[in-house]
Amino acid sequence: MDVTREEILVLGLTAGVTGALVGGLMLGVGLGLAVNGAHIGWLLALPAAPVAGILGYLLARRLAKRLPATRR
């Protein structure tokens, strides 16, 4: 079964939206806590971008598993 252009487009949109929401939420809450003196906020703020990227990577791996072995 081949991956269609539509599925690649949906992958990009889904990865972008979920990454922005999760990363932005982690960054916003983490910095809000850190500014108010709660050092635990840095545990949310610092890994916000890598967590957002990992979500896109996991979505892409799931889509790539559908490719035939000869096209990988």
C-alpha cells in the first residue's frame, strides 16, 4: 500500500498543530511558573521544543511503516 500525497499533507499539518499546541503549552506554563519563582517550571519550559519535535517524528514513523520494504 502506497502513501498518498494527502496522507503526507495530513501528517505535516497534524505534526505542526500538535507540536505547536503541546510545545507552546509546556513553554507557556513552564515560563509562567518560573517567572513566579517556582523553579519546577524550568522542567516544563526547557524540554518544550524537543517534545514537540518528537511528536512529529513519531507520527512520521507510523506513516513510514506503511511503505513497502523496497521503497524505504
